[in-house]
Amino acid sequence: MALGVGLTIGCAPRAQRGGCNEDQPCETRGEVCDLDVSECVAANLDVDAAETPAPGMFTDKTIAFHRGEICLPLEVQSGTALPVLMRPCLHPCVTVSQFEFRHLFECLGSRCDALALAWMVASSADGGCPADAFDSFDSSQCVYGGTDIEFQMATETSNGPISGTMLLEVPFLTNEDITAIAGNPGDTAAIDERVHQYPQQQNRIPDGQSVSILASHPAPPVSCADGACPCYPIGF
């Protein structure tokens, strides 16, 4: 995984001006170039909703993991598989027919950065959906269960077991973004481009901290089902 450039307007070499132009992208996630002043500025993006307003009725629609919880151990023995369980917070009007996931990571020295993506194919229930069905509706309306997404992540690379940390992020993506990714989930450059549009958010990192991966840590459970791992809110 490489956190790639996600915007077509960008920044000039900082050694020249400390600013930007159209020839080189801004390096910081969630920034765009203000061409009038040749400076990178925060993009004006809504990261509170995956789609707004939601369509009232839909069938077989691809929707992003916008909010929910993720369960995993935060201390893992090097070389063992890291179990992950994701539970999306779904509006009661959403009926899921299938789900998919994608995870990827890269390491530089003892530090690794990872992404965990999940998406659902869903239809609206009888009566349709309200406008905030993919927005930050009241968490008391969240429906969990029946859509547990489980997978394992390696804690080794071609150089051997990882000894260090892995920052795992469930990045914000819109329904439009995830629909494009779902069309070709093996295109890591396209994933990087979509993720890079938005700033990294602490509430999308489990407990706001990295997973510690060391030989001295205990081996994790094979699965995080049935309460085998601690769970953390994502996106709230």
C-alpha cells in the first residue's frame, strides 16, 4: 500500500516556493491547491455523510462502511495472523444482501500503515429510506448484527515477521468512492487516490492508536467473534 495522490490539482516543490501549482500534487491528505495564492489548503469536504440525501428507494446499491465498530487485539505476536471483525452501523431501512472487504498495508522500517475497507450491497426496505440513511443519524438507530465482516491480516512481510507497529485505519469514503473501488478492488493505486482525498481522522483508527506487533506479545485468537477481542467505535 502506498498513500498516493488523490487530486488533480497540486503543489509545487516546496524548495522552490513553499507553495503549489498545477504540476505537482499536495502531499498532505485532504488538501487542495489554492491557485490564487499558490498554497495548499484544506479541502472543503463533508466527511459526516457517505451520501446525502440518500435516495428514498434503491436496489442492489453499493454502500460504504461509514460508521460502526471494529474488533481486534492491539497487541499481537509477530508473524501470527491479526484477526479483525468489522460491524457496520446500518440504518434500519437498509437491507444487506452481500458484503465485501479489502485490506492492504505497507511497512517502512518498524512502522506499518494499513487500510481496512468494507462495503455492502444493499436495498431499501419496504417504505424506503429517509434522507439521512447514509449520514450521521442518531447512533441509537444503528442496526448491528447479521453483517459481521471477518478477515485476518498478516504480520509479516517478505523480509520476515514485523517487529514494530501497525496503524490500522478505516478510511472515510463516500458511496460513490466505494462503488468505484468495488468495480476493481485489486487496483491499489485507485484505492490510494480515493483515500488521499480526505484527511486522516482519529475516530477512524481503533482506540486512536497503533497495533503493537512484537515477538514477546501473546498469539492472538484465530477469530474475534463471540467477544474474543476488544471492540472500538469507528466514525462516531
